[in-house]
Amino acid sequence: MKPVPFEYERPHSLKAACQLLADDEDAVIIAGGQTLIPMLAMRLARPSRLVDISRIDGLSGIEEQTDNITVGCMTRHAEVERSPVIASHVPLLSAAMPWVGHAPIRVRGTIGGSIANADPSAEVPLVLVTLDGTITLSNATGSRTIPARSFFSGPMMTEIQPGECLTAADFPVWQHSRTGIGFREIAKRHGDFAMVAASAQVSVDATGKCIACAIGIGGVTDTPLALPELASSLVGTAFTDQSVHDAAKAATDNLSAMSDPQTSPEYRKRAATKLIADALMAARNDALETSEGVTT
Ligand SMILES: Cc1cc2nc3c(=O)[nH]c(=O)nc-3n(C[C@H](O)[C@H](O)[C@H](O)COP(=O)(O)OP(=O)(O)OC[C@H]3O[C@@H](n4cnc5c(N)ncnc54)[C@H](O)[C@@H]3O)c2cc1C
């Protein structure tokens, strides 16, 4: 099948791109095209116009700030995957990247596209929500920053307003000296979207007691979901397999899990309990082994 006819624009400024989007509510951004092009080919997307943002200066790159790392929307997955800055300061994102599709997809796919596309199983949104990061949205007249935890409103739905482009994501950097990460995922085949995924970051003190914790799940509910109450309940404790499993089970028991013909809500919740517990224990063990952690 061929796409329905559309116009194509490749502006050289963010302002011009946002104006094109504001002038035509059926216009859409094309970034890496790894999701949009198949959607066009299957006629699941029928935009009037593609606004290609790949030639706009300043939208790509990884920048160190004081307490976070800013990743520009056009930064390719492969660049993030290989970045020593990300590996050192946001290791949870490094650990998640190899799970994003296949290597050729990561060469073209972008961080902004992955977040804007808002697939409930996508790894980059999961890490951003887990770490309580922020998202910058720009239009022709200015920009605003919103917490990632308020950005996703449903499957493939976000708070992006007409005329806006997602320009960057900020991933918080933890300063604790003993910090570790754990990322776990179940998919039918490696490279497929996750059925269920869990990401965790844990800091411990010299005695091994948890002093900071973040945990999130993807593929279970219709948006990536942080579990701050579960995380808080573990701070001040020394993890055991049983305590972490019990806390994970309590956190997933009342979730309203998605269902599809292959995966029941009950399966998703059972898998989430196991992956949360595994990710937390992996993060805690990683933290214990770390002497320098993820400090700047
Ligand atoms: C076979 C296959 C397997 C995949 N597996 C996974 C996987 O396991 N995990 C995963 O996370 N992803 C997976 N993907 C998706 C891949 O990660 C895409 O790269 C990503 O979802 C979209 O990024 P993109 O840059 O290609 O965006 P595009 O395809 O160009 O755009 C996707 C959507 O986002 C919008 N958009 C893009 N950029 C912006 C922006 N800056 N501001 C506002 N809106 C924007 C577009 O208008 C469009 O609606 C897979 C894709 C394929 C084809």
C-alpha cells in the first residue's frame, strides 16, 4: 500500500516549523520516521503535510547541566546508546537503549520521536518517567517545560498542543556516591516492543541501607508509570528478596492493566511484580558494588 498524498516541508528554523504546525492542524512532524513512515505506508496516519525537523540547528545533542542531562529531540537513539556522558550520568538510560527496537532503527530513531510517540511500552519514556525528568515543548512564540509524569495522557496521547514541537528531555542526575541501576524487560522477541518492562535506580549508604529509590513500569498500564509510593516505602530499609517482592506485589495488585489477545491483565501484573523485584534487587546490588556511583 502507498501513503495518501501529502505535502513535505523541511524548514531551517524551529519557529518556522512550529508555524507550519500551527497553520495546519493535519500537519505532523517527521523526525527519524521509524514509526511514522510505516504508519503512512499502512494508511494508519493520513497527514496533510510532513514537517521535517532534521535540518534545524540546535535540536540534536547531549548537554551536561548541573543536576541533569539535556538530550535534544533529534538526538538519535544510537548516539545516546554510545554516549559516555549518558553512561556515566544517566546509566539507567544507557541500560534501556539496547532494548529499543533493532540497531538499524536506533540509527534513525530519535529521542524526541520516541517520547512524542508515547507508546506505553517504549523504553525511553519509561526511564524519563522513572527518574522524574522533564520535557520541553516549544511553539512559534516560546517554550514551556512540564514534568514527564504529567506528559503522557494515554496510549499514543500526550500533552503536546497544536503548533508545538517537543524540543528536549531532561534526565535528572543523582549525586549519591553509591548508586546502581536495574532494567528488566519481557518481549516476544528481542527488538519487539516490551510486553512488560521495569526500570529501577537505587542509592545505598555505607551499610547497604537504601537512601534513595526510583522505580517505574512500562507496558502494563496505558502510559509509562512511576511508582513513587513503592519507592518511598523502601527508603530506609535494607532490601531482602522477600521484602522487595512483597512491596512490588502490593504496588501492582490494584493496577488497571492493559489487555490484548496474547496477554491478559493478570499476566501483565504477575510479570510486573517479578520484573519490579528483579530490577530493584539488581539496582541495589549494582549500588553495593559501586564505589564512585553516578556523581557528576
Ligand atoms: C520494527 C520496529 C520495532 C520497534 N521497537 C521499538 C521498541 O522496542 N521500543 C521503542 O521504544 N520503540 C520501538 N520502535 C520505535 C522506534 O523507537 C522509533 O524510532 C520511535 O518510536 C519514533 O522515533 P522517530 O524519531 O522515528 O519518530 P517518527 O517516526 O518520525 O515520529 C513518530 C511520531 O512522533 C511525532 N514526533 C516525532 N518527533 C517529534 C517532536 N520532536 N515533537 C513532536 N512530535 C514529534 C511524529 O509526528 C509522529 O507522530 C520500533 C520501531 C520499529 C519499526
